[in-house]
Amino acid sequence: MVSKIKIGSFFKGTALLTVDQRRWLDLKGRIKLAQPLRTPPRPENSKFRSYVFDITQTKIFKKSSAVLVLLNCALLYKPWKANEQITQISALISSFFTFLFLVEAVMKSIALGFAGYWQSRRNRFDLLVTILGIAWIILNFISMKKSDLVSFQR
């Protein structure tokens, strides 16, 4: 009978390693996870980019971005039903949050340069979600009837 550990080791390519070699590989993996994130250098060639960089690297900016994400997720708590006032208000608030996410992405791309911004997988994911949010806003307003827009403005 083959144990689960040996099957897992076989697929990882560690079946023929000694115990010490396996420990070494485990330690290398843990060290790799424990390394600090690479902080990009502050751009010194442009005062404006340096200023935006300083803003985007503050704890307040990062924490406020996380709070915006949580608040946006909180909007999903209540089911959205068509032609309800609360749904229209939730859509408007969600659109505002998406605009703020777009501002955040633009600020980070200015601060880091587009190549520096694109290096981070988290930034790429944020940009994808923001673009999808903008597409949702556009589709939401296209799908609204003219009478819905008039009643919403009152």
C-alpha cells in the first residue's frame, strides 16, 4: 500500500531525496516566502512623480484603499433587484468606488511608471478588476431605460 506522503513526494520530484535534502528544500521555500517585498525606488527625475510616489507609499493611502475594497464588498450583502431605489443607490456608490479605484491605479502608474506598475501581479489584478468595474458601469447605464434615469434624478 502506497502512502499519501510518498505519492505527494513522487509528484514533487522529491521521492529520491534524503531527509536532510527534503528539509533543505523546505527551508529554501520558507526563506523565499519570508523575503520582504521589493519596494520600487523613488523616482528622482520628476518632482510630480516623486510627490505621487510619496502619497501612494503611505500607510494611510494603502489602508484607505483596503477600506474602499471592503466597503465595496459590503454593497454585495443585499441582493440587487431591478427598479428598487436602494439598488440604484448601491449602483451609484459602487460606481463612485470604481472611480476611486481608477484614480488609485492611475496614481500608482504615474508613481511607478507603467513598467514598474505592471511588474506587480497585485497591480495587474487591481487594474483588471477596475477595468471590469468600468465596463459594468457602462453596461449598467446603457441597460437603464430613460424613464429609470428620470425617476432616479428626482
